[in-house]
Amino acid sequence: MSGLELAADVALQTEQAAGPTLENAGAAAIAVGLAALAAGYAERGIGAAAVGAIAEDDDMFVPGLIMTVLPETLVILALVVVFIV
């Protein structure tokens, strides 16, 4: 076997041994999952601060609720993008 044939054989083996690729459904699942994880992480701190603010002043209920709901829009937008693409 010559060096050229050996190089071609190695190239073919490398091409056949390539790992699996990420399909569209898998990419969408990762995008929505990461968005949900980030929203949950953001709500962790916002929720604690909102409850503390509401405990001190009842007028902070609406701003606290709005701030708590804002990170969820990230997940909703991720789902919209999945259905558009």
C-alpha cells in the first residue's frame, strides 16, 4: 500500500467515524431548555427580592409581580422562534 492510498484510506475512515450531528429538533430543544434555565435562574433572585419588598410595603405588589414575570417572556420568545424557524 503506497502512502497516497494509505492517506485516502485514513481520510475515508475519519469521514465515516464522524459523530452525530445536531438536528433541527435537537437545536430547538437546547434553545428552549437554556432559555427556561436562564429564566428560572433570574426568577430566583427577583422572586426573593419581590417578596421582601412586598412584606415591607403592600404597594410593591404590582411592580414585584411584573418583575417576576419578565424573565418568563424569554422562554415565550424562545418558543416563538422555534415555531417560526
